[in-house]
Amino acid sequence: MKTVENKKQVNSELTAMREEINKRLDEVLKKLETRKESNESLEKLQPSHVCKKMGWSRSKFEQFKRDGLFRTTKIGGKVYVYASDLQRLFPKDFF
């Protein structure tokens, strides 16, 4: 009789542990997905690539930049554009 009760207790403990593990794995997956999204949003492109892809002249690019349509950053003396800004502004035209 005691062994049956012990087996039931062990099974219930294992079930609880399995549920806890699944819960923690779900949390980890959500964090990884968020990290992936944030990394993608930080992708930077050179203005020459953007102009070629969009069919813009460099002066048109500079005009859009001055108007604040997208963010730019300077790294090592070179200007880069955040791809996420362009995708938000031109979802059908870009990538």
C-alpha cells in the first residue's frame, strides 16, 4: 500500500517539476525572441546601399536625413542608417 502511495507522490512531483521546467523554457524562448528582434532592429546600412536599393540620389538621401525621416549614426567616421527605420517607412519597397 505504501509503495502505491509513494509512486503517486513521485508521479505528482515529477509532473510539477515538468510543468516548472516547461514554464521556464517558455520564458527563455520569449527572451531569446525579444533579443533577436532587438538585434535585427539595430542592423545598420551604408547610405550608398540605401540609395542604390531605393533608387535615390545621394542628395535626396541627405534631404530625407535632414527632415528626420530616419535615424543615422556615425561609426568610425562613416554614416550608417538603421534598417528598421527604413523598413517602417517603406515596408513594400525595402527588403
